[in-house]
Amino acid sequence: MFQTPRAPYTYPEPTALTIASKPESPIVHTYFPPNNPAPVLASEPPAERAFAHRLIVFVNGLGLPASSWLPTIKLLHAHTESCPSILTYDRFGQGLTTVRDPLDGTPGKERGHDFLDVVNDLHEIILRIAQTKIGVDIQDLPNGEKFQVIFIGASIGAAICRLYVQHHPGIAVGMMLLDSNIANADYSDVFPDPDAPDFDPTTVVKEDYTLEQYIEARKTLVDMFGLHVLNLEMLDRSNSPVLLPYADKPKLKGVTGKNLQLMVVGHDTDKFAELSLESPLKTPKSVSMIINKYNKGLTKITEHDYPFPVEIAKGCGHFIQKDDPAFVARMIKIMFQRTLWGDSGPPL
């Protein structure tokens, strides 16, 4: 499937940039120029192929920083004939961006900034990259004719990508969601409460998993990942169910109002259960099934007449880009081809 590159690629070092709304708080990012860019002739049908600039934007979850994408990016460059521009970055309080969001602790932000604040920051970053690195006029961004983005989001990064496309339409042409977090509910609501009067132990207890183990695992999950729990980023997730109340809506559109190319990737259920039971969390397999159900809902958030199935990353737990960067690279290549040719594009 992969091809041999035409020239070696020199990888840039992470650098800091500032956004207009927060000029005293630099954000560390890495901009990867296009690798062997192949110009598209305006005379080639369809006309949509005549645009000049594509940017792949990787959006991290809470657990892994921007550097986690580098193995995937290197595989993209090593095994594709032409790769568009790429952007990775660490949010405030994450990875190499050690400064805090200046919003934290201000009135109304006592618990930290929220998802919409993150989306606004990302929009400013994309504008800055488009102008300074790619040379796109800011007026050309919303119509998608000269500049288009493909988002790759992992875990809560998937929720950030969804909110970005929802609030900044006309820029995204494709979106890949890697094992999204469950954004529309708290962990205490997702997993049955053993103290509830209608609790049915048979829904969570298996031959190799006792009720006592479930109770302990549920408490640990809620204490560590509940929406009320603070994190190193000071990202307040408490309003997540309000911002994204459904897995399968709202419907998102791509550039110029057209269908957004979407790919939803889920973990390997058996591998997820194996890794979870080996970890201090000792998460029950039922957790995996709940996440899989949420992923199926995500396949319906575009205007396609029928949803694509969830792509399963075989042998991967929740951190798919860490467990199998080659798989992620292959999926990105497929996504890129779909944004050029549509769902029934040429063989890869």
C-alpha cells in the first residue's frame, strides 16, 4: 500500500508560537512542511482538486502529548509519495507547553478553561499557521477553496475536533476520531451504580470478573476520570455533556457545505480488556463495550446517506497511535485519498 518517497525529509524541532488572545503564553507546536508536494492541475476533473493547501492537524488526548504522533508522521513521510503539511501541538499545561492557560482561575474559570476555550485556541493556531507557514490569506479560510484541514483526534481530542468543526464550519474536509472518550456522560452515569435499587449484577459480573472487582474498578474510574476530576492541564470537562450531548449528532458538514469525510476508529475489545485487567485500574470488559457503542454513534455525525463502519485497530488498546502507529498512518492515507476522490476513490 505504501510507496517509496522521492526525497529524504528533514524533521523540524518543536518551537513556540503565541496567539493574539494570549500573547504572553507561548504554545509549543511543530509544523511539518509538505513532503514532496505534488501540484494538482486546475484542468484535472473534478474541479475540487485544484486547491493548493491541505493541513493535517493532530489533536492529543489527556494521556499522551504531541510527541506521541511522531512515529505515525515518520511512517507517513517514509511510505507515501506525497504528504501534505502537518501540525502538532501541546495544549496549555501539556507536554512541552508548560505555561498555564491565562484564563485559569479568572471569574467563571475557577476550575480551569473548558473545551470551547481549547477550540478557540486551536482556531487561532490554525489561522497563524495558515498565514505564516502556508501563506493563505485569512479571508480565504472559511470557504475551503484554498485551504482545507484534516483533523486527527485521539480520546478527548476527538471531542475537540467535533466541536471545532461544529463551531468553525467551512475549513475541515476530513476528520478521524481515534477511540473517542464518552463526551456526553460522566463515568458515574455510564457504569451502573451498584447502590442503585434497580442494579442488576448480571450486567457487569462475568466468569472471570466478580462483583467486588467491578465495584472497586468503578470507584477507581470515577475518582480518576470523572468529569469533576481536575487534571494537569486544568481542562474543566464538567460541561462536556452540555456541549456534546449526543454521540450521533449534530450532523457536521465539510468545506463548501459538502459531506465531511469521516473515519471512526475503535480499540480492539480483547486487547483493551487485557491491558485494562493488567493495569492498576483492572477495568471490566463492559467498559470496552460501552465505548464501542459510543463509537458506533459517532459514525452518524456526517451527512452521508449511510455511515461507514467503525474501523477496529487490531491489537490496540485505547492509545492507538502509541500501540500501532503504522495502522494510524495507513488510515490517514485512506482518509486523504477519500478527501481527494470521494468514497469510491482509486486503489491505494
